[in-house]
Amino acid sequence: MPMIYLVGPSQREYAARALSIAPDNAVVSITKPTRTLPQNRKLWAMLQDVSAAKPEGRQWVRETWKAAFMQSLGHQCQFAEGLDGSGPFPIGFSSSKLNVAQMGDLIEVIYAYGSQHGVDWTEAKRSGWME
């Protein structure tokens, strides 16, 4: 069965029809929409700005900054042991699963941290939010 995006009356009618013919034991999941593509572009541009600023002397790559900001918002991280015995590495920090509101919260916490640490924000133009 296809994923149905409830953007109007016709999609809701289609979803109702699909439910009426669904087989027994079928699974239905209704979720909030995930982050938008513009939010994703903005996130990665902001992470580039923070990484370039090296706040508090931290020379982290964008992925490390993303994990730190997500952790600050309470998103859980798990660790797995490296294949070569080199120690644990973090897994589970996927921003693609965040809904629109959660992504907005992540963007806001990055702005707050960056503003406190003198980050020169250039992300708006690079991410396409400003022309």
C-alpha cells in the first residue's frame, strides 16, 4: 500500500477507501510530516557556519556538531563497537526522522549557541532562504 500524504480532501477520501479494503492485521501509521528540504538545506549550511567558527576551540566536523546539538535537545544516541576494535562510535543521530517542529527546534538551538559564540551566519543565502 502506498504512503498517503493528507494534503486535502481527495487524499483523505482515498485514505478512507484504502482503510475500508485493508486486510485483517494490516498496520496503519499516522505521523507528523518530517522535516522539509529547505529546513535540511538550512541545517547543513548552519552547521558549516558553526564548524568554520570553531567555538570554544572545537574543531568539529558538521556531523559532530549535529550530533551535539541533537543530544542537547534530548535525542538519544546509541554506540556500537567498531569492526576493527578501535572503540565505540555513535549511531542513531538521524535528522531525517525529525518532524517539522523538531527540526525547527534544532535550528533554533543552533542559532542560540552560535549567537552566544560569535558565529558569522552566512547560511541564509547559501541555503536558499534569502536570494
